[in-house]
Amino acid sequence: MYLSVAHLCTDIFFLLVSKPRVCYLLRLPTKMAQITSSSDWLELCIIKITAVLCFFSFCPDRSPLMVPGWRNLSWTFSFLKSRRRLICKSSNFNTSALFPSASSDTRSRLTSGLLLRSSVHSPSSRRLSVSAGPMELKEVLQVLEQLAPLSLAESWDNVGLLVEPSKPRPIKTVLLTNDLTDAVMKEAEVLSCDLIVSYHPPLFRPIKRLAQKDWKQRLAIRAVEAGMAVFSPHTSWDSMKGGVNDWLVGGLGSGQVSVLSQAHGGASHSHKLEFMVRSPEELNAVVEELKASDDGTALQCSGSRPDSSGIHVSLTCSASALTPSVQILLKHSAPCQSLSILKLEKAPLPGHGQGRLSVLDQPVTVATAIQKMKSHLGLANLRLALGAGRTLESSVCTAAVCAGSGASVLSSVQADLFITGEMSHHEVLDAVAKGTSVILSDHSNSERGFLAVFRERLAVRLPDAVTVVLSKADRDPLEVI
């Protein structure tokens, strides 16, 4: 009777929020294989189990193991756990909304009894199954790569793992900072930090020696001596969808956002070679020569098509393999006469790239834009250059942003307002002459606020044993006095 009442209550709830056939399937654990392809139905299963567990929390004297049919429910819950390991770090599941009549103590017991894990939505992320204890460095690096692929970084940038300890140790504390300075390193040492994620790479230019006279080299030496790893994402965070630039432009409110400098996929093969051979024997000979000059990754045959005139062959190659491949093909008469070379364009990655342009849903005045950005960046002061013919009451319908030093990305953009960290004197004059107003926050102030956003994304993907900390010593070196 007790279980029937619980099922009746939960089925009434499902009839209100879902399709009737879902309720039927949820009543039959033997049909679970029919619904595992839908994450929505999986969540409905969890909610139903929540409801049944809540029912038993109201009846503590009734052991669920004594209730007929409980084995089916237990089987269902075990199936769910095998499909997705859910870790209770922070749950957004609102039991009070589902069971308003339950006491706060009951809801607390119910929530703590469920293995739920919340996740911040990101287009480049997914839920991960992680162990309960500390993680190895390579595991944390995999999570960082999933959140922001390093392939999105600019070619000139120095991103990724910059300092790796010789003796691996479990990662228990991760420190996030915009810049790795002496003050931040002291903070990391006090925290016994295992991994420092520094947005700006502390090691950028090639190093010929490690000596105490250079402050960046001193920091690298201290990190090595303390066994700390140092990782830098830099422009991969700028470029990624939902990254630094999307966060920055969001300070003005909602709008139609587009990328200013489109990111492209990192295709390994950059050229396509098309040629013709007269016979299978000639094809085999050419292929063998090409293979002999290839390390196994530079060349890839993309197809061959025989017809009355011969065999048409297509292969792709990397830029480094282009010259030796062409030299081989020119030795053979048929390929030499029919060879054509095509340069392959990298596919664009929608939503990823440097800078953002927003057509605001609700236009604002320049004065309002300043106040919004002060609040968003947590700053008391900003620098403003009004565009020619503009006032504080002029309307801002379009805004272009680029975190850090954004002049190279913003210079050719038509917008009412530029927002970046820094621009040179003459770059500001150029923008103003075109009628574009400019807001400058100083370099790192246009980036630092994203660390708190990223901390939440990272924390929910790491076990409880790993602590993610925002640096308190990190700050922009410039201040208004």
C-alpha cells in the first residue's frame, strides 16, 4: 500500500510535466534500455526515485526493504548509477519546489541521500566521472583542455603546461591567477599549492638560462623547487565560446554577439595533391616512394578513381611534406603532367575567436555603459575617450570588445563603443576620429573577473578533495591615485 501511494503521487507529478509514455516506462525497470538514450528521461528517473525516497522519509518506521517491489526500484537506481556516476558537490535540485509540504529537515535528508552533481553549462564541456580523492596532474590538465582546448590559442602564444615537477604528486590545491607575480608565488607557497593556473604565461620568450637576476626566471625556479606545476591558457580562454571576451561583452547586457576574428580548426593536412597514373603498377610505385619519405602522419591518401584515361589519385599532406611529395611526383611522367596542388582552408569554429561585437538588445547611453562596466569589472574608475561629436548622453547601439590589449582586433571594426584593457595614445586618437568612443580599464582588469567564472566551471569537474582557489594577491600593477 505504501509503495502504491508513492507511485500514485509521483505518477500524478509526471502526468503534469512529461509524456504519459515516460511514466509507463519508468514503472517498468525491465524496459530501461528503451530510455537510456535520452538524458531528459534519465533526469525523470532520478526525480521519481527522489519522490519515493522522500515518501519513506515521511515514514521512518517503514523499512523500504520490507516493501514489495522495492527490489525493482533498487535495480533501477543501480542501473542509473552504472550509467552515470553522479557526485554530490553542489546540487541545484530544488526539493522544496517538488515537495512544499515537507519539513526542511526532511528535505535536507533527502537531498544529502541522493548522488547528484550540478554542472555549469559550457559548449565545450561535459560531465565527468572522477574519483573521490586527489587527482593526478595529467587528469587535471585533461579537464582544463576540455574546458578550453589549447588549439584555440593564437599561434604566437605560449600556452599549456609551462612548469612540470620531476616528482609527480597528487593535485589537492589549484590556484587561479591572472598574473604570476612574486606576491602570488608567496601566496601559492603558503597554500602549499600543487598547480598554478596563470592566465598570462609567466614564461613567454625563449629562455637560454635559469638565473636569479630575472624575476620570471626566479619564479620558475621557485615553482620547480616547490614541486608546483604551472599552466597557462591565455588566448585559448579569449577565443573560446563562453570565454573571457564573451564574459566581457556581457557586462553591457544582452545582444546579438558575433566574433570579430574567427577561429579555425587546426587541420593537420594543409594541401591536397591530385594527379593521374596510367596503371596500378605505376600507382604502387609512386605510393611506395611517397611512403618512404613520410613519417606516417604527413601524407594521407584520400581516394583513387579509375577510368578510361587512367587512375585519378588524391592525397592530402602537411605543409612540411608538400615539397618532398611534389619532388617525387615530378619524377614520374604521368603524375608530372597531371599534377595539381590545392591549398586546404581550415574550417571555421562558430562562436570561437578573438574579440566580440554586440548589437545591443537595449541601446544605452555612454554614461550608462560606463556604469555597467564599472559594476561588471568591479572597478571604481575607468578611462573614457568620447568619439568625435559624441557626448555622455549619446546612444550606444553597437559595442566591440577585446580583453587585454585589443587595438589590433578592434581597429577595423565599426562600432559606437570600444571596450578593452589598453590602447596606445595614437590608437585611441584613430578611434575617436571615426566617432567611436573608447573605454579603457587597464590591461588585466579587463580579464581578471573571468577567473571567478572559470573557477565555478572547474570546481564542479573536480572531486571534493581538490580545492580551487582564487588568488587574493593578484591585481593590476596600475592604480588611480
